[in-house]
Amino acid sequence: MSAIVTPMRKPAQRGPGTGKRRSFIASRTASTWQRAAHRSLAAIAAGFLPVAAYVLAHVEITDEKPLLWALVGASLIYSAPSLAEWAEGWCRSRIKAWAFAVLLEGVMLASAIQALSLTGLMLLVIVNAAFAWRQAGENKEPHRSRVLGGDASGGASDVSPME
């Protein structure tokens, strides 16, 4: 009579990096990367707008292309409220904040002194990018879009945010 030999199964491993804990960590890491990508994209896009307005105003707009001023106006409409909100945080006055926003945007667009105009541009890029980064990070739920690999429905995530 021969003995039936059955292979022994390895006992289930427990500990860090296995099972549910591992998938939870991987999900949280993916969520963190999605949030970082969303914040980075927001900052880059917001920083691009003053650059576009500067180039349009100082290089591209001619008598033959006056409609490009509408694009400059759109950039100002986007940028000025963000700039004013940011400035109000340190100057503690809404009037001063809006005066600062109008002055900085105006200098960037209208100054004939290139160093002054470029300094205004640099400040606008930095403030817009930082403000957009912060605003994009205030939403605790990661952004869900096709670009970032989420569902397009905007539904709630099954992953708890890290922030």
C-alpha cells in the first residue's frame, strides 16, 4: 500500500507589505500621487496665464489682431481675484489688496521699462502658481479625471485622503 502525499501549503504570511495592508498603502500612495499631479497641473496652468498675457500684450497684438486683447482680458479676470485674495492675507485690507493687484497687473502689461514689466510678470507667475497649488490642495478628495486616471463621473473615492 502506498501513501498518498499531498503538498504542504505555506502558511499565510502576515505583516507589513502583505494582504490588505499592502493594497491600502498602494492605494494611498496612488491617491497622493494623483493629488500631487493635480496640484502641479493647477500651478503650471495658473503660472502660464500671466506669461501668455505678457507675450500677447508686448509681442503679438498688432493693429491687425486687436481681438487678442480679449485673451489678455481673460487672463486678468482670472488672475486679479487670486492676486487680490493673496495680497489681502498680508496687507489686511481689501482696498489695498485690489490696488496691489491692479497695479501689478498693469505694470506687467503697460510698462515700457522691460525690467519693471518682467519683474511684475515674475511676481504674477509665482503668486498665481502658489495660489493655485494651495487651492487645488484644499480639496481633500483626489481629483478624478481621465487625465489623471480616475473616473470621469467625479464620484467619491474609496481611499481615505492623506492630508
